[in-house]
Amino acid sequence: AIIAILIALLLPAVQQAREAARRSQCKNNLKQIGLAMHNYHDTHGVFPLGNAPSAIDAGGGSLSGNFNPYYGFSAHVMMLPFLDQAPLYNQFDFNTITTIAPNNTAKQTKLSAFRCPSDLDYAGTEPGNNYVVCGGPSLWWKVSQADQVGMFNYLKVTRFRDITDGSSNAIAASESLIGGHTNGSTYSDVAKGISMTGPTVFKSQSDIATIAAAAIAGLSGNRNNGVRRDWAVGTCGQTVFDTQAVPNWKAPDAFACGGCGAFDNVGVFAARSRHVGGVHILMGDGAVRFASENIDFNTWQRLGHISDGNVLGEF
């Protein structure tokens, strides 16, 4: 009985210590992504695209039925050489799309650099991905050039000089959850067929509340749990998030297209984690901070915008 009591007393402390170690590893993973992002910029003069088209998608060839930017490459793929993964990067063929050989084999590689140890595995064969680059407070997918306001955009490159708010005031990346593990308090899946109320950029709290209510109600009827399973595809459902809704948003991610199997449409995709109280965020200057899930709504949205003129300071 005494031993059982001691175990009961010690177990929470052991669990807390283990989670502290996992949280530290997660923070370090984002730090390494930040270094890779900066080294990419040093080499190429720009940050990688959030969705980099293959030669086929860019009009350099044709492949019947596959002319779709959904098959574009993620920023993660572009940063592989700067994450000590040059051999893996060299396995990719950028003259074709992400879903056929040799790319569909290369992208099955499980990389600890893209996994938060606090999260759960994807139930399928895909390797999973927890780190997502920032598309800003915007619907992101196929929106106009003017409405692409994050550090990682869709067919619009960003340079340091474009971050006029200052790189320490702009989010570069954060974390999110792998699909298939939604429960009463944590949402890791996507509700589909949800109307995107409000403007393309800087939706109001009322707009987001309307979308949240529709997503919660619609999750049981039209649901996709295949999010964040694939680190090679440059879409919001896999490798990009937005700052339209606050971290650990109390609703599932919301996707406008009800019949799309891929994430080639607009939606709201929040930063999420299994760490208590918030998420890690990588800033444009390479610093990793912890953002509370109770952060001010407007502050969070503005942190995603690289040039809205609001220098926020501490948050």
C-alpha cells in the first residue's frame, strides 16, 4: 500500500518531467527550422515558397489530370538541404509532381525534425508533420498577390526586406496537430464544406465565431482526418497554417470545399499543440517563443502579417 501511494505521488512529477523534455525538444526543432530558413535565404535571396510548383504545375510540361497546385512542393522540402537532409532532397524530382515516383517514395521518410514528440502518430502510412509555416491572417490558397501577407505564400516569394514590421514581429512558423485524434477538448481534424464568412484578410472575431460554430456542427457530417500527415505537400492542410484564429482554437479547422479530397481550397487552419496553454512559434528573426492560447485576437492576427504597420512589442 505504501509503495502504491508513493507511485501515485511520484507519477505526476515523472509525467511532468517527460513533457518538459518533449516540449524542449519541440522548441529546438523549430529553432533548427529557423536556422534552415535563414540559410535558405542566405543562399537564394528569398525564403522558400509555401507552395513551390513543379515544372508541370508551372506550365513546363503536362500530365493528364494532375495540373493542380495541390501537388506543389512544401517549404519543408525546399529546406531539406539546410536540415542535414541533402541526400533526401536529391531524391526528389522537381520536374514532376509530389504524388508519383520518385517523390511519393521520398516523402514517406519519417523525419524527427518535423515531429513534435508530444503529439500522436498518424494512423496511416504517411510520416506525419507537426510544423507549419505561416501564411498570415489570410485565407491563403489562390488568393490575390495583395492578400498574400504572410512570410510563406502561394506563388509569391518573401525577402527580409519585405518584412517591414521587422522580423522579430512576424511569425515564420508554428506547430499543429496530426489528424485522426480529435476528442472532447482537442481538435485535430477538419470540417469540410464550411462557408468562409468575412473578408479574405483580417477576419473579425465575429466572422471566426461564425465559422467555428459551423465547423463544430459540421464535423460529424463531413470530416477529413488526413491533415498534417504529409510534410512534402505545400497546402494549409499539411504544411501551412494561418493566424485567422487563435492558437488551440476551440473548433476544428474549417475548409470551404465540401467535395475536395485534397486541401486545394480556402479555409481556416490554426496553430495547435498538446503543450499546456499554448503553442511554440518561430519568429522571422529565428527566435522561438511560446504563445498563449489566450493571446489577444487582434495581436495574434497582426503577428502573422509581415507589413501591416503594427509593431507589437511584447505579447
